[in-house]
Amino acid sequence: MLTAEGFAQAPGADAPETAQPPAGAAAGEAQTEAEREAEDAALPTEAAGDVEPGTAAVPDTFSFEEQPLQLVGRLETLLEMNRLAEEQRFDEALPVAERLIELTEEEFGVQSLEAAEAYQRAALVQRNAEEHELAEQHYLHAVELIRNIDGTFSERAVGPLIGLGDNYQAAGQYLNAITAYNEARTINRRVFGLLNEGQVPILDRITDSFEQLDQYADADQQQLTILNLAERNYPEGSPEHLEALYRYAAWLRESGRYHEERSQYARAMRIIRDLHGKESPYLARPLRETGNSYRAQRLPDNQGISSLRSALEILDLAGGGEALVRAEVLRDVGDWEVAFSKVEPDLSVYYSAWELLGTVENGDDLRRKWFGELHNVMGEPISQRGLSRAPDALRGHVVVQFDLDRFGRTDNVAVARSEPPGFKDEAVTRAVRRWRFRPFMEDGEAVPKAAVALQFNYRYLPDEQVE
């Protein structure tokens, strides 16, 4: 499958992360207060996405305080490993990670929870260095230590099991990844209850693995489970329940099941009308997403633009509605215009959205995100011929460069580089010439953008190099 990375797009903010506490009371007895505070601030651990408390998953990023490079003990070694990882110098961090294990075992013993944590943190560095076999061994050893000391269903085992699954994912071992994730989920449910929402990030990971195996029915079942959790935890029509409906609908859109997606929005609208009335501003969200669904399907059906206009009408009846909600609808109307207009699209709705953002909190940040980054509003699929998801498939990419006019239309599309050369060059450039993007804006006015770059990544088998 081809995926695109926009060089012109600014990186988004990292998701909130939940750190795993130091393991065991013994650690507190052996450490000074300063050491505990330093470890709380600096330890790298496994990530589970946007996790709920109680998943025992911990962040996949590194934070550190600058320390002298001389490694005089376990804490200094840990900080040095973090520094190298923060700078993405993972190969250099590998021997430091091994030294961390040695020092931890010397200080706390080879059969300790502290040693398990050291193995887990070393495995994270090894995974990022693509030393997947070594990372697997260390994740498994961390799990074994935790279970020997803390019991088979210890909450502490969830983090390294998720890390093990992520390692299998990165290595293309998707069945093994599913096994590891399911084991983590089993512990999560045993510790925190069958309906706890801390298992949602794990279910998302299982979904990804099934997708990679082209087992879409199994992937869909994971997302249905997430919806069912919300339906059992929250009253029908509550904000949490509606958000779960929208989340599942977004999954259906990603899967190309647009009719089923829109049925979820229709269901949400029926619930909202029953609970809040036929003119409730809550209707704006499912109406807006209905319009976006038709655009994502590349279907210029009147129901799409009518849904967007109905959302604006409902907000008008509500006295304009929340400024951000109205700005979102106006932005999406502009996207529809750019996507389907046969002549120069009407950009006035974008200008109105820009003005409204000036009245909301973080409006300047939203202006940059909406109108200062690359957003594809109409993308013709790129030919998948010659691509593969086989475990032995090679990685390839195409980098294209192009200009955008003030209406979001591409020009001067050309391949900047590709590997292997010529394999998917024509397929990518042919599609990008037909794509439409949201115009860039500066000071409330649409402007052209030169030399925009996109990288398309894919996997292929050498004997199938065809356009």
C-alpha cells in the first residue's frame, strides 16, 4: 500500500503519554529521593498510544536532563542512553543499553523488577535500531522476570507485552504481534475489568496487525468491540457514546465502506433528534461528516453538499453556534468546492473560516494547521500494481515535487527521487496531477505555494516491477 508523507506539513503535537511508575517497593528503599525524581523524569518506556490509566503502558519517547558523558553509575548510564535515543542515535545507544542492564543487575540483582525494567528499556532502543531479534529476547526476558516475581497476571507485564507486539509489527511478524497484544489485553481485562477502556489502544494495535494481514473482517471486529465498550459504559446519546459512533464511522471510511459509514452518522442524528430536538446544534457534526464522506468517496452527490449546508443552517438557528464548530463546517464546504468545482472554486468560505478562528482559543495554531500544511481534499488512488505486503517485500519510495496555485491545483509535478528508480514514478505523478489540495493561506488570503514535496512509501517484490 502506498502511503504519503508531506514534507511541507508541520509536525503535530505528541499525544499525551502515561508513564509507568518505578517497579516495586524495594526500588524506593534502595534509591535516594533525587534518583527517584530523575528516573521519573527520564526513563524511556513502552507506548500504547492515547492510553487510559491502568494499562501499564508507558511512553515511547525520551526526555532527559543534560548530564556529563562520563558513565559513573546506573543513573548516569540511563540518562546517556536517553540522550542518544532522543537524538535518534539508536546504534550508538545499543551498547549503553546493554551497560544499563549490567549495572541494574549488579545493583538490584538479576531476579528483580528493576532488572525487568532495564531489559524493557533496552529493548525499546533495540527496536528503534531495528535489532528486532535482540529486542524480542529482551522483551520476553522482561515479561518472564515480572511474572516470576509479581505473578502471571501482573499489571507490570502489560507494557513489555505491548512493546513485544510493536516489535513484531515492525519486523513484519503480524501473527506474533496479535498474540502478544492479546496477552497484554487479557492481563488488562483481568486487572481492570472486562469493560475498562484502557484496552482500546491495544485493540487498535490488533486492528493494525489484522489489516497488514488483509484480514479485514477480524480488523473490523476489534473496532466493533471498541464501539461496544462505549455502548455498555455510557448512556445512549451521551457525548462519549456519540464520539464512539463517530470513531467507528471514521474506521469505516478508512476501510472504504462509505455507505456503512454514513449509516452511523444517520444513527447518530436519529439519537440526537430524539434527545435534543430537530434543530440541535449537535447535529452539525454528523451532518458535516456525512458531507465529508461523499467527498472522500469522490462522489459529488448533492446529498454531500446539502448535508454541509444543513449543518450551517442549524448553526445559524442556534445563533451562530460555537465559533470553532462553524469554522469547521465552513472549511469543509471550501474543501468540497475545491474538490468538485469545474471552474474556479469559491474561496470565500475559507476566508470566513479564517476570520472565525481569530475568535477561538488557539485560533492561530488552528490557522497554521488548517491552512499552513498540506491537505489533500480530492485524491485519486494510485495504482497498486506491483506492490506487495509479503514479509520479504522490499521497501521503496517516490518523492514528487510540485507547485500549487491559489485554488489548490497542482502544476509542474515531477519526480525528485525514487527508489527503485522508475518503478512507481509514472503512477504517482499521474495521480498527483489530478489531486486537489486545500489552498495555503497567509493573512486571510489564499496564496500559491511553490516546491511542495511529498514522499510515497510502498513495499514491492523485485520480480513485479510494473506500473
